Amino acid sequence: MSFNKISAIVAAFTFGLAFVACDSDSSSGPQDEPFLISSSSQSVSPASSDVTPMSSDSETRVSSSADPESSSSSVAPQPSSSETSVSSSSVATVSNVDYGTLTDSRDGKNYKTVKIGNLTWMAENLNYDNSATATGSIDSSFCYDGIPANCTKYGRLYQEYAATAVCPEGWRLPTADDWRDLTNAVKEEFGDNNGSLRAVGEWENTIFGDNVTATNASGFSALPAGYRAKTGEYDGQGTKAYFWGEDNMNHYAWILSNQYDLDKESLIRGYFAYSIRCIKN
């Protein structure tokens, strides 16, 4: 056998051994590979998953932030200009209202009064401190949140039994018929029994908005004084007015808000404290 043939046989045998060794290494590799692939997949897949939600969230945020901006830019200026125009026109209307004055002889406080229809009402909430004559918690009156300045601006909040006897001499608590006469009179003369009763610039918008613009065309000047619950909690200041009224020997609140017309509450809440607008006998 020649030297060249022996060299060729040795080379072929050596190449075969190398091939077997490589194949053996590759067959051991895949046992670890699923973990690596899974790990790689988990690290990459969440990343791609993270990218997708971020893109989606980003689009959502942009979309939602754009909508409020466009909404606020289109809505906000309108109430402002509307309120300005209505406010200026309501001043001229209120100047023609038949106002008067009531002096409470018990403490010397003066109140503006207004004639609406055939009745003369207080045009401000009563602010007589009845604590000197109170005989218990049911005969109490309160300042909203216990702050005296709220009594000065909004008047006091009275519980039922205090309300029945707290009006000055010659004045009384309105009846259900009185309240209905008021709402009918302002609706007939001014076209509504909400905005024409509410003081201008004192009512806050709720999350539901303000359905009617306050004009105070009637001069009634209703303020959103809120109420005090029997638990001692206060609520509604800025958005609602609650006035005591008598109906067939029972006492109810008559409620006015920036969304709903003046109307009687369906429940008797004697331990709640509400505002009072006395009416002339």
C-alpha cells in the first residue's frame, strides 16, 4: 500500500471521529436550550407585550386627554360669556323689583324683603340666634360648619321645632300654598321657577353641570346655604338651598338646586336643620 493511500485513510478516520464528537455535543445542547429559549422568549415576549400596551395606553391617554381639552375648550368659554350677559341683564331686571325692609326688634337686624305676586317674602335668610330661648337639641340653630361667618352670609340653619316659632312678630313660616304661589308667580312672570329665584354668582356647578343660569329676576335671591343633618354633618353649601315650610301641620324642606326647580321634599326630617324665609302675615 502506498504512502498516499495510508495518509488518505488516516485523514478520513480522523474526520469521522471529529464528526461524531460534534454530533455528540449538539445532542447534549438542546437539553438546556428549552430553558434558554423559554427564558429568552419570556424576556422578549413581555418586552414586546410591554411595548404594545404602552402604545395602547399612550393612545388611550392621548385620546382621553384630547377629548377633555377639546370639551373644556368648547364648553368652558360658553358659560363664562353666558353668565356675563345674563348677569348684566339680571341686574337691570332686579332693579325694578319691589323691595322693602324688615327690622327684627329682637336683635335689631335688618333684612331686605321682596314682593312677589301677592305675597311679601324675606329676600334674605333669617339669622336670628335663638340659643337664649332654646330648650334642647331639637330647638337649636346652627351656622354651617360651625363658622359664624356662614351665618352672616347664609343665615342660620334651624331644626323643625325652632323653625315653627322663630319668625319675627308679624311674620310667619311659609305654608305649602305659599311656596306654590311663589313658584307659580315667578314662572308666569319670568318663565321659570329656578334661575329667577337664585342669587347670581353664588351657585357652584356640580359634576352634572348647571341646567339653568341664575338670573335672580324675581329678587328672591336664594342662596345655596346647604343643610345640617341630624348626625351633625353639613352638606350642600354652594349647590343647594333648603327652606322650611308647613303643610297640613307637618313640616318639610322646600329644595332648590342648580339642577332642579323649587319643590317639596317627600320626607319629614325634623332633626335636620334648614334655612328660613319668613313671609309677611
